[in-house]
Amino acid sequence: MQLAQVIGTATTTIKHPSMEGCKLLVVLPRLADDRTADGFPLLAVDQLGAGIGETVMITSDGASARKMFGVERTPVRWTVIGLKD
């Protein structure tokens, strides 16, 4: 699990069937201080409704992505698992 700031959205013409109805976010990973960037922007799948400027929790755990989408296989690498208050 890692904190990240939502810096934009992504639009696709075709999505994998497991990702239907999900929003694609461009997120910038942050260090624990929530101010310092920690790497390059990533593409994360969101089902929680996060918006630009919000801080979210992301994970690269494939098992949680499969459980969240209710499928056995998905190409999703990063998923939003929480919103910071």
C-alpha cells in the first residue's frame, strides 16, 4: 500500500472486460510525509470515485484487484483501495 496524489485522468477507447465501469486515474506516488514525490506517475483503476487533487491509497496486489473486480484474471497493476480524509 502506498499514498499517491491524483494528478489527472486517462481515457481509453477499449478496456479489458474486467475494467468496465471503472475510472482510470493518473496518480503520483508520495512518501509518508505526503509532500514528496516518490517516483513517476502511474495509472491506477478507481472504483471509489477519487478526484483530481485528492490523496489516495494504492496497491499493486493482484489478488485484491481480482477480488475487487470479481474476476479470475485482470491486467490491472495498480488499484485505488482508499481515500485519505
